[in-house]
Amino acid sequence: MATKANIKARTRGNPDPKWSEWETMNGKEYHNYRRSAIQYYYSEYKTADLMADVYAWMKENKYTAEDIKFAKSNGSSGMNQTAIIARCLRTGMPDFNPKHNEHWQVLGGTSGEIKPVTDFVKERIAEAIAKGKAGYVEPVEVNPNAPKAYVPSIQERVRDAAWAMTDEIEDALELFNADMDAFDPKLFNMLKLLRGKQVKAAHARIIKDLYVRQHEELAEANGTKDEQLKEAYAHMSKANLKKITLFYQEIVSACDMLAQEAKVNRKPKARKAKPVEKIIGKLKYAKTHEPLKLVSVNPADIIGRKELWIYNVKTRKLGKYVAAEFHELGVKGTTITGFNETLSVQKTLRKPEDQFKEFKAAGKVQLRKFLDDIKAVDIKLNGRINEDTVLLKVQ
């Protein structure tokens, strides 16, 4: 008898799950085997690979040729679970197993009776037939004098492409609705899935909009005191509610990450490089300060760095400019640019002579906490440099 572990270990080309021994299984064994079989097909097959079993099952169960035509017209969207069950039925899975139903009754968090799986299949096929029939258009001869076909805009094409990229997500949600206890959100690497679909920033924003409201509602439903919201999700156990909330969270987070990556990786607009001498030409600073034996670094070295240490000889304030995230320090006129306004601070030195001995001897590691060890009030830097400012160090 196959186990959950060896079903997961199978790869395409090896035999699919077999049902020849289902009658020898007890209720628990059958329950676990069926869950593993469904997960196997979900992991190893695309929906389109299994649709032939749906149409074959329909033919075997006396559906008309017209019904099959309309079902085919609907396509495979939203049919993942239906296609998997059709394959299982055609390879020997029973429509109803009494021992499975007995086991279901003693499981925690379950209710109701197990129904024949063909009830689910017939409902989904009926929906597919109705959708296919509603959208079916008989082929007609093209009139050369007819108006030109409508050409969708770029925005419409991006939207339609984004919707098509959510097929696997919709299939996963259908899997959750069909068997909440068997659903495992950790099996879905949402970021990998969307990258595999070549999702760009524009697609990611559209996909996020499709699911973000449901995620917000699910997040609120966890631990809510809102009676109306609690009633809406009363059919789910706490564990299943957390699972589906996590699944939606992964969708939203993956979309946010792809959109952010696009911003970071966006090729900057080509600009003619401005000579460094011109950039720093208006900057006024103190080249030296003899009492403390201080000498300024070349202001050209500031550009493109992450840190700049300064000292105002008039106010006795030692300061450090820290570049903002995704930025580097620069110079514009008499001002430092690109710095983090929260982390860039200065402090007044009480004993500059002694403290600069420590400063000059400090390495990179010691400098990280140098300002923190000075007992004085943090004062935010404003970016302005003047003739009293010594440019101490850049990193």
C-alpha cells in the first residue's frame, strides 16, 4: 500500500497512485491515501494535462456531445480539483467509501456526512457547461467588408494577462474549499510561482488588488469580536482560518516584493555625468583646524559614500551623516544630499582634545558606537556645510 511519503516522492513518468487496495484500508488509511493522491496530482500535473479525463468521464457517464462541446469551450480555468477527481475515479477510486465516512465523523473540527465525490464533479461540470454555453460563439465566415476587430489597449492587455496568471492561485483556493484539512499553504511557493509566470510590476499590482481585500478581511477575522464577521467564517476551524489567511498573505507579500524589485532594478535614465569639480565648486568648508590638528578630506570623496563625519569648530559639535536606504551621499551647492534625516545626528563635545584622540584611533567597528558613547543630546543634522565645518572622514 502506498503511503503519503512515497506518493509525494513520485515524479512524472512513474506510475500514478493506484486504487487496487482501497478496500483493504481502514477509514484513516483511506483518508490519508486520498489526500496524498490529490496532492500528488496537484503538484505533478497541470490542469490542462488532466482535462482529457474530465471529458472521458463525461462520455462514460452519458453526457451529450453538446454538453462536452460546451465544457471544452469553457476550458480548464477553475477545474483543477474536478480534473484530479475525474482522473482518480477513472483509475479506480470509489465514488463513496463507508469506512471513510465513519472516520470522518470522529475527526476533530468536521461536521456532516461524506458525500459521493461524483456530486462535486457533476456540480462543477454543470457550471463549466453553463459558462461554456454562455460564451460559445458558432464559427462564422469573415466578411471582408466588416469593420476591423476591436484592438484592446495596452492597459487591457496587461490586465487580461495578469488575470490569466492567477489560474494556479484559483486552483489552490478551489483545493482549499474542497478539503480544508488537507490544504497546506507551505506547499505553495508564491514568489516562485509568480516569477515562473513572468509577472512584472504592472501585473503584480493588478494581482494584488484581486486578493488584498480578502486578505484584510481574513486577517481581521482571526481573533475578531465582530459577531457578523465571526459568523461569516464559522464554518472554518481556527487552524484552517489561519492557513487560508497565510495563503493570502503570501500572495500579497509576493506581489509587493516583485513590484519593489522592479523599482530597484529599473534602469536609470541616462544622464550626462556632471564633472565632480563642478558639483563641489560652491561647497565652503574648513580645510584645517590647527588647535585639534584636524585636516579635511577632499570633498570630492563625499560623493557616492555611505557616511560622512564632520566637526563644527565653532559650536564644538561632532556629527555623522548616514546615507538613506537605496541612496548615496552627494553634494548640491553648500548642502549634503541623500542622507537619512533620522540617523544623521550631531553631539556637542565637552572635551574635544581628549575625544578626538579616541576618534582618530578608532577603527570602523569602534566608530559605529562612537556617537552613542558621548553623553550629550542628539541634534539632527540639516545638511548645511560652512567655513567652520571640518570634513573629518568618509566611509
